[in-house]
Amino acid sequence: MPVYSTVCPRNCYSTCSIKVHVENGKLRRIEPHPDNLATPEGPCLKGLSYVERTHSPDRILHPLRKDKNGPGFSRVSWDEAFDLIVERLTRAREDFGPQSVLYYTGSGTKGLLNSVGMEFWKLFGGCTTTYGDLCWPAGLEATRLTLGENKHNVPWDLENAGLIIQWGKNAAETNIHQTVFMNRASEKGARLIVIDPRRTETAERAELLIQPRPGTDGAIALAAAHLLIRENSIDRPFIEKHVLGFDEFEEAVRECTPDWAAEIADVPVHSIETLAERIGNSGPVTINAGFGMQRYTNSGQTMRAIIALLAITGNIGKPGAGWIFADLQTQIFGTVKDPIAFYPPGSSNDDVRVSISTARLGRDMLAARDPELSIAWVERGNPITQNPDTNRVLQAFRGLSFRIVVDQFMTDTAREADLILPAKTMFEQSDLIGAYWHPYIQLKQKVLEPPGEVKPESEVYRELALRLGIPKSDLRDVIPGPADADIEAYLTKHLAPFPELTLEKLREGPVLVPGLQEIAFSDYRFPTPSGKIELLSHEAESRWGVDAIPRFVESRESIRQERLNGDKKKLLYFLTPNTKNRIHSQFNNLKTILALDPKPLLIIHPEDASIRGVKNGSQVRIHNDRGEIKVKARFDRGIKPGCVSMTNGWWISQGGTVNFCSRGRETDMGHGAAFHDNLVNVERLS
Ligand SMILES: Nc1nc2c(c(=O)[nH]1)N[C@H]1C(S)=C(S)[C@@H](COP(=O)(O)OP(=O)(O)OC[C@H]3O[C@@H](n4cnc5c(=O)[nH]c(N)nc54)[C@H](O)[C@@H]3O)O[C@H]1N2
Ligand SMILES: Nc1nc2c(c(=O)[nH]1)N[C@H]1C(S)=C(S)[C@@H](COP(=O)(O)OP(=O)(O)OC[C@H]3O[C@@H](n4cnc5c(=O)[nH]c(N)nc54)[C@H](O)[C@@H]3O)O[C@H]1N2
Ligand SMILES: [Mo]
């Protein structure tokens, strides 16, 4: 049975290398790939479920057109589909201009070939597209402003840590391969502290779990800095050489006493004291900040305050120490490194108008003028389920005259389409993939022919461009031809600047990115304006309008200041984290996955439940002024009272997306989505 080396391209830390067995055009088995030092144990259950997913009877295998009078869809030929798209696009361009078309992409799959879509829209004459990102930009921007660049030590260096702080990251579910290195570190005596309002799986081995009121981590960090400075547990020579703004920072944290922070964050004073003591006295300190924590309106400043703890204690540029958020060293092909510079908001390059905030998708779509939007093209994304404020997003999509959705399955967004185009899976077209946790460049190999009439997106764009009368010569270099050899030539061209990387080598397995710095910042070069770690950032002030020093401000929708309707005592923080056996809205339509996690549940503390008459297993209504969700409640004493949680990614057709209740609102920096700035009421239905 032929065995191929390939990689899982989901938007996930682990980006596992895998070996796949193929027989008679079918995927038979998925195995670990030992050459990836970060993921040698092999894929998670989601990875193993590709055998089911790829050949699932639910896959969309042909173009589908919405029936005239009903919710159903009927199969159409590609010829009919192309004719329809050409007719609609041409009419929209003539009547309103090319910017009346919204091109929306999500993070459903990674890869270099994803950029072909935008090349098509430029040739079309332009489009409207989104800026910002749902996932990580507040943290990326806070890190860039402070350290100059987003990179971190290689994953296996974590075993050298003396103290690991998992700050708002639930690695046991979202980065399972990292837990192996955490365990090795703890066998060598490292301590583990977890900071999370939920008692997660990651917290099980921690010596200290701090459960803050959501959105208050900045206060905890500033108080820990206050204590470290007061106890003189800081690295003065490091600060003198490498840190800008220490004096101003010291001045700012003078007021930030542990009592002050304990009251704000609703945590014991001694927890903050222990945190500071451990940072000061445990040897190399690694702080791993998750993405969940940076989805608040104050979270860029929070992240800057947390990085400051490492800067003042000299825990940067050394083995076992440092800041883990995202390592973008492998992003050598695309524009991920500086998401703000890539199509900045409000800009109009090549007639591509960048005027819609991903975080405010529904509202901005409805507000678009001159021209108004009339068509949407959605690819690799499921915005009805995953973007904030689902009701507004639905309203915006339903107000358009034509919707095209490219996907593998009948998602909530696909159901809203007029035309669905069948999407490839990761096994059906080759592509090059970077990562954001480990340092490997990988080749995602084509190992299967696309089933049914599935066409990879690049092929769809090429055909469409030709039918729109765009000369073949304009497509050269930007939209590859359909043959495997055309795709390989395209990838080879992008590899040319890196002689260490060849397709032949990548076919065997993962290759370390050329020029890798294993210990990030070990050369103490910080590409900030001052060349130092900037605790004082004038750019933070001028670009984002926040204080140049990281200070604590309440998040917008906090129990303390939000003026929502209703009895404020009864409002609860609604956390919507990720979960082990799904990637956002993917995988939850598979039997393998549903067997373990069959339906959405609201996790609630028995104290909060009893005030509301909610029993374990009661049907409840979660609601606020944005919308409502009805699910069953499950008691959990591990969640902080005052908070409830439900994992994101459930489809409306499965019981409801959490985003019915979230608001379309940006983070303080980076144009991220402040999903967790979200208060709800919970009431018992039965
Ligand atoms: N299995 C699996 N793995 C994944 C993904 C997936 O969907 N499934 N998604 C991938 C992607 S795209 C991403 S972005 C990452 C996300 O990876 P993580 O950051 O680990 O995931 P989240 O679940 O979003 O958030 C982590 C934790 O933050 C906590 N949190 C929420 N608010 C606060 C707060 O105010 N303070 C603190 N201290 N903690 C808070 C939540 O309770 C949650 O446990 O995971 C990646 N890996
Ligand atoms: N409330 C709340 N909402 C959240 C989050 C949260 O923490 N709370 N997390 C946010 C985060 S971190 C993220 S990253 C986003 C993720 O949200 P999205 O970017 O929308 O990602 P997914 O749900 O993973 O996948 C989107 C779709 O891509 C499709 N797909 C996969 N591969 C391909 C392909 O090759 N071609 C095409 N055309 N389609 C493909 C899948 O079938 C799926 O339907 O969700 C965000 N939404
Ligand atoms: Mo994400």
C-alpha cells in the first residue's frame, strides 16, 4: 500500500506531520511522522477522523443551486454554475462596480495557494474584502510592539523551563503535543501555573490555578510586576541594556498593589504573591499566552503587561525562557507576518477595497455604500457560525442579491448560499504550509484525485477568469493551470529563493525553515523603533490610541461597567472556548467526533444555576440583546462562579452557534474580534 508524507493544514498550533496509506483511491490509515520533533506522537482524533471525513457521504461533490421556492438545493453542472457566476458577476460589475462583490475568506485551511483567490479578484477589476482577523491579532500586535517580531523558542526547548505559566491557554485541548514537553519539564522539576477562569484539563497538573474575572489579567500582571520590582527580583543589567521605558513602567505599577489587583480580578492576594514569587525564583520562566485571552477590548494592553513580566526579569533570549504566543518564522511565503500592512483598513489597492472589519462583518456589510454590496463569495470560512453577532451576519447575507459559498459540507453558511461550489480536501491538491508553533515548512501532498466533480479553488478561478475574457497571458504566474505539474511548477517557483527547500526533500517530510533561530531573540536584536524591548511604545499610542505604557482598563462589556438592559446581578460572562475534538466549526458533523461530543452544552457553576432554578440537565435559554441560544445545562464546579461557557463551533442546525450572543466589536489593537467581551442572561426553560 503506498504511503505518503503529508501535513494537516488546519488552523491549529500543532500542524502535525503525518503519513497516510492510500489504496484503490481511498485513504486507509493515518500514522505519525517521526521526523517532526514537535509532533512525533502523530495526529489527534480529528487527524485520525480524516479517513471518515474525506470519504463522508455528506461531502458536497457537485455544484448545487438553491431551489427557487424552498430551502433545498439541486445539482447543476459546472457549465451551468460558471455561466451563472459569470452572468451575475458581470452584471454586478457593470451596474455597481466590482466593489459590490464581497470576497470573504476564513481560516478553514492553510496554504500558499490560498492567495490565488485575491489574484483572481484583482484581475476581475477589484472587490471589497475584510481586514483584521477572528483569531489572534491583538496578541500579534502587542508582541510586535513590544519585541519587534512574533517568534518564540522551538517547542522542544520548553523542557528547559523552570516555570511554565499557561496564561489563558488550554494546551491540553488546543495544542496537545505541547503537553509532552510540559510533562518532560515537570519531570525535571519545573513548576506549572495556569491562569484561566475555567479549571481546564491543562490545569490538572498545575501547582497553582488562578481564576480571574474575565478580562482582568492585565491587573494581575501589573501587580506581579509591582511585587517583583518591590522585592528587587528583577534583572537590572538586562533592563539597562535591552528595555525601553522601565522607569515609566515602574512609576505606573507603583499603584498596582496586589490588593488592588485581587479586588479587580476577584482572586486571592496570596495567588498574586505566589505568582510573583515563582517568577522571581524559579529559573528560566516561559509564559505561554493563549489566544482566548486576547479576545477582549482591553487585551492588547493585557498582553503587553504580561510580556513586561519577562522583560523585567530578563527571561527573554534564553533556553527555557521567553514568550510563547505565535512563532511566525515559517511564514516565509505569505503576508501573515504583518497582517496590518497587508491591505490596511480603509485602503484601496488595485481597486480592492478593504472596508469591512471581520469582527464587525454583519454591521459593516450592511453599512457598505458606494457601492452597496450585492454579491458575496465565501471560501474556507463559516461566517454565519464563527463571526460575532450571527443575527446581524445573517441579516447582511440575506440582504444580498447573490451568494456563492465554496465548502466541503452543508454548513450554516452554505445553507444561505444561492450557489454552492464543492471544495477539495487536504488530500486532493498539493500545497506548501508554514506553522505558528513549530519551525517546519511542509508539503501537503496530493494523494487522492478529487471525488465527484470537485475542483480545487485555483482551478475554479482559472476557468472563471478565462470565461470572463481575461487573457491567458495575464494568468501566468498568478493562477496556475489545473494539471499536477502546473501546481508543482507554481510551488517550485515560490521555493526558488530558498535553496534548502526543494519539493523532492519536502516530499519525504518536514524541513526546518532556513535561518531558524531556535532560541528566539538569543541575539538580543529587537526590531522595534528603539531596538529595545519596548515597555514604552509610542507606536501603541499613535497607532491604536492606547496608553504608551501598558495599563489596566476594564473591558467594555464587564460586569462592572456594561449598561445592558436587565438585572446586572444576574448577568454572566459567556466564555466560548475551543475544544479538543473540533477545530472551530469543522469535524462536528462526523460520527467519530459526535460519538464523544454529541451536542452543545452550557457549563455552569451550581451556585449560579441554583439562583436561576437551573438543574443539571435543564434546558436553558442563554440570551442578551444580540440573540439567544437554547441548550442543556451541565454543572461544573471547575468554572469560576459568574462565568458560563459553551464551546464555539456548533452549527445552528445542531443546536446553535454561540455567536448569536456575541457582539461585533474590535479588540483594542490589531483589529481582532472581542468575542469574550460578552455578558449573557441564563434562564431555565424546562
Ligand atoms: N482541538 C483544537 N485545537 C485548536 C483549535 C480548535 O478549535 N480545536 N483552534 C486553533 C485555533 S484557530 C486557535 S485560535 C487556538 C486557540 O487556543 P487557546 O488559546 O488555547 O484556546 P481558547 O479555547 O480560545 O482559549 C484558551 C482559554 O482561555 C480562557 N480564557 C477566556 N477568557 C480569559 C481571560 O479573560 N483570562 C484568562 N486568563 N483566560 C481566559 C478560556 O477559558 C480558555 O480555556 O487553538 C488552536 N488549536
Ligand atoms: N464565539 C467565538 N467565536 C469564535 C472563536 C471563539 O473563540 N469564540 N474563535 C475564532 C477563531 S480563533 C477562529 S480561527 C475562527 C475560525 O472560523 P473559520 O475561519 O470560519 O473556520 P472553520 O470553522 O475552521 O472552517 C471554516 C470552513 O472552511 C471549510 N474548509 C476547510 N478546508 C477548505 C478548503 O480547502 N476549501 C474551502 N473552500 N473550504 C474549506 C470547512 O469545511 C469549514 O466549513 O472562529 C472564530 N470564532
Ligand atoms: Mo483561531
